[in-house]
Amino acid sequence: MKKLKENLENNGFSVYFVKNAEEALLLSKKFLEDVKSIGFGGSTSVAQIGLLDYILRQKDLKVFNQYENGIDMQENIKRRREGLLSDLYVTGCNAITQNGELVNADGSGNRVAAQIFGPKKVLLIAGINKIVPTLKDGFERIMNIAAVKNINRMNAKASEMGKEAKYNLENIANKFAYINGDEKGRTHIIIVNEELGF
């Protein structure tokens, strides 16, 4: 972990190791103190530590929440775009290599776009299950683990709502981001010593 932290920091990322989801939530709250607007990228990890619910309860924050019940697709896309210009963008990470590289896939592209450019700051939440030895392992993890589990989760959710199950590898993992550096102080990564997300 010491070498991983060093490699990530050499690539411009700020890194924080915490023991569990509770510590991750406490630390995450500190990143909300000086922001006025927040954008989201789909992330089970963010929800699992309680950060998603916490943010949605804040009355003094402008939250571009594309997950709000009852909005149509046009409003959903509008909020995703607005999130790209937020003060803080909060999401997870599909894979982090030992060399300090971030590897992510997305369906619509807002999540990977925000990690590259747009929001003033980015906060990533990742469990230790996201750490992989190499870049090749990162892409394999996405296609064989993360994408498959997300497809199953989203299709099950669609079925529960009486909608057609339409998710597959072609529409859930068709845009990729490989990031091996960022402006210092922009991207903050909280690595939790637990398995989180997919």
C-alpha cells in the first residue's frame, strides 16, 4: 500500500487510506465543506458508504441528481451535463493499478468524462477489491467482473420496475478512461480496506 500511495501521488492524485466504510464517510464529508455544487457518476461504492444519501440530504448544496425518481431522460441527461461543471464530482473507480493508474468504463460517458476534465475537484471512493497489479488486469477486471455485475444489477432493477432488461457489454462498457496523471490537488482517492462495489 505504501508503494501504491507513492505511485498515485507521483501521478498527481491525493490518496487517503481508511479502515472501513464508516471512516470513508467521515472523511468524505470534509470534501463537501467548501463546495456549492456536486455532480455524480454511477457508483455502488459511494452508496455503500452512505455518502450518496448524505449528499442528497444537504439543503445548502446544488446537487445534479440524475437518479431522482420521476424525471424523464431529457432531464436526466441535462443533469449529467451540469454535473460536468460542478465544484465536486463524486464517483467510484473500476480499477486502480499498482503503478498508480486509474481505469474506468462507462455507458453514457459522463462518469469517465468528469474524471478527465470539467469538475473543479473529483472524489473517488474505492474498496481494496479495485486494486490490480497491471493495466491489463484493470481492463480485464472491468470486462469480467465490474461490467458483468453491473449488467446483472441494472437488468434486475429494470425487471423489478416492469421494464425491458436491455443492458449488455455493448452499452454498459463502451467508453473507457485510462488516467495516469492529473493536476495536483484535483483528484482525491479514498481507498477503503474493505470490498466495495463492483
